[in-house]
Amino acid sequence: MSSSFDGTCKLWGSGDWKLIATLNDHEGKVMSCDVSGDGTCIVSGSMDKTFKMWSNETDRQFILREQ
């Protein structure tokens, strides 16, 4: 998993380092991202003052935004 100043998170294959997915819904630099221990969720935090969580099981996205 990698985060980038271009507003994306990228998920890479652990054996071959091939790109599996790019998540690009942030409007600012992504400062952190991680995959849950069971592999069902991806969470990211951005300079756009949001945290986003993607569910791999339901293909849904949850957004926490500063009010």
C-alpha cells in the first residue's frame, strides 16, 4: 500500500509488486493509508481533511470529514 501527494492510494501485489488497484477519491495529498489486518478494508487520510474507508467486501466507501 502506498499513499501519494497526487491524491491517490495504490495497492500493490506482495509477491510481484504489480499494481492491483488505485483509489483516487481524495482532493488533496494523501498522507497515510493502510489495509486492515483481515484485508477487508482500506483506510486513508488526506490533507483535504478527510479520512476515507473502502470496504473490499461490499464495494462501499465511508467518508469522515472535518466539520
